[in-house]
Amino acid sequence: MFDIGFQELVLILVIALLVFGPTRLPELGRALGRAMREFRRATEEFRSTVETNLHINDPDPIPAAPAPATTETAAASAAPASGALPDSVLNPYGEGGEPPPGEPYWAQRGSRIFHAQTCAWAGRIPELERVYFKRVPEAKEQGLIFCLTY
């Protein structure tokens, strides 16, 4: 950035010594060091705050579709694995499995994806965050993409 060589640096230090004196120069060096340290801390805190706020609005990842169970995997899947999804996610509508009455499509505010009422992800959207649509073209007019998981 600055093309300062050894000779230029010595010249700057000699001029600073003459202007400020030998007693005041160490105090100025400490104050400059503190100011640079505080500036680095402030910029790091600002950067981490911005990164945190940018990641808040990221959509949740779409879960992978379960593989069809074979006779070998059926016995292994009888006991829930430690990473298995809870029943509230797999069947958000309870034992009956019927979605509540209302509009057939909805999306989460600020999201780019809309879901059918029978989609597993649709049940995860809180009621206050939902935006309802009667038809698919209505949602597509607003720039939304249809969810591919059912």
C-alpha cells in the first residue's frame, strides 16, 4: 500500500522525535497502538454482526427423501436412530394426517418457496408467518417457486 523503505521510516521517526520530544514519543506510540487495537476490535465486531444477520434469513435446508425400505433396512429402521426426525416433523398434522381446512397453498413471509397444504414442510411454518394462495399461478406471479417435496 505505502512504499516506505527503511530510510523513509528512519526519517519519519527522527522528525517525530524532534517535534514531540523524547518524553512524549512513547506515550504517543502507546496511544496509537491502543487506538489501532480498538479499531480492529470494532471492525471485527461489526463484521461478525453483519455476517450473523445475513445468515438469519437463510431458508432451512430441504430434507432428503427417505430411501425405500428393504427387508434388511426395515429391521434396522425399527429402532429410531439418533439423527431420526421426530414425529412432529414427519407427520405435522397428528395421527389423522389431515391438513387443517383453508387455502391449498402457502409460503413463509420472506421465503422464495411456496408449499402445498399436504407438504411436510408446510406444517413447519408458524401460523403468523404464513401467506396464503388459492392457486399456483397466484404464487408464481409473486416470484415464488413450488416446493418439490410432498
